[in-house]
Amino acid sequence: MNKLEIIENELVPVYETSTGEKVVYGSELHEVLGAPSVYREWVKRRLSDIDAVENEEFQGVEISTPSGQTKKDHIIKLDTAKEMAMLERNEKGKQVRRYFIQIEKKYKSNQLAGLSTELKAVIVVDKRVTKVENEVKMLGRELKDFKMDMPILGVEIDEITAVARRKGAECLGGKKSNAYHDRSLRSKVYHDIYGELKRQFGVSTYKAIKRSQCQDALGVINKYTLPYILGEQIKDCNAQMNMEVM
């Protein structure tokens, strides 16, 4: 894939390999899209987002810079680059995607020009099937992202509640402690635990936390510590119990 010849340079430079494959350099695509993150982070995330297969849909390469140093880049097939552009979900991403589609149409028409009618029909059908498969694959990824962006479900609410109860009992000194059996103190502790969740995730109720944030929410609860004044109140309450026993 390394022997490349530039064939289009209107928006993003597009190259052709010795086998006729249309490709782009990842760094040049990144620059045109204007992604805010650095190239190394952006390309790793985008290739992962679309489940791109190395040495099939892209290839990592080392290229020389004007200063004589080398840097890591990627040679990416046009179909893959088109998906990456679409994931930017902005006007520049749409523009680049349309540009790639125009190039595909241009060179497909050139390739079909000398073929028989029967062979053209077979190729067209095959391309349509491939397009549908890619669209289904993309829809599946978007549906997965949509589900993870929804508020937590009942089973996840139960998990958060169970962890919060366990943490609250621990902060109160255990279920047999005087503080645990003090309804006012117990209410204050649980109110503060759930309040910390709402503060951390910017929601009005912990049930509005997204499914993708569930594990983070559990981590917040496990790391929860009592405010100083509430902690002192619990110590005093439990100390009173110890004095009564004495």
C-alpha cells in the first residue's frame, strides 16, 4: 500500500496505490477536518469507533518530516476515511464525506466503462450489497451509542442503591451502631451520598445518570467521605452508646 500516486487534491489529497486502491493519509484528513484533539489521540479513537481492521482497512506507516525526523501516520482506505469523516458530526465532516463520495463515483464510472453489460450489473449489485452492509454496521454502532446515552435502567438503579446503602451503613459505623438507628443521622448520610452523585454528574436526580456513567457513579459512591460536621455528629452519637454500655 506504500507506493502511492496522488490523483485528487481539491479538498483532502487522495492517492492511488499500485493495485488501484484509493487511500488518504490520516494526518491530512485530520488537518482538513479540524478536529480539536491531537492527531495521535484522534486517529486512535476514530479507528476504534468504526472497528477498522489494521492492514485491511488502514496501515500504520512512518513518514519523513521536513526536519529529517520521522512521525507516525496512517494510510487509510477511502471507505474507512469516509466513515471517520462522518463521525465528526459537523459541516466539515459532511463536506469531506461528500467529496469522497464524488471521487468514488468518478473512478467507478471509469472502471466500468470497458466492461460488458452483464459484468457491470454484477458489480453494481455487489456494491449495493456492500453499501447496505456498511449502513447496517454504522446503524448498529449508533444504536449502541444511543442506548448508552439513555438514563440508567432499573437493574442499574438497584445496583447504585445497594452500593449507596452499604456505603451509608459503613459511614454510620455499621448497622448495629447507635448512629445507624438514628433516623435523622441516617437520613442525612444518604441524602449527602445521593447529593454527591447529583453534584458530580450535574443531574437533578441520580436516576438521570446515563447508562455509560453507571460504573463511574459506583466509583463516586465507593470513594465518598463524610463532611466534617456530619462525621463529628456520628462520632458523638456512637460515643454516647459506648458510654451507656460502660
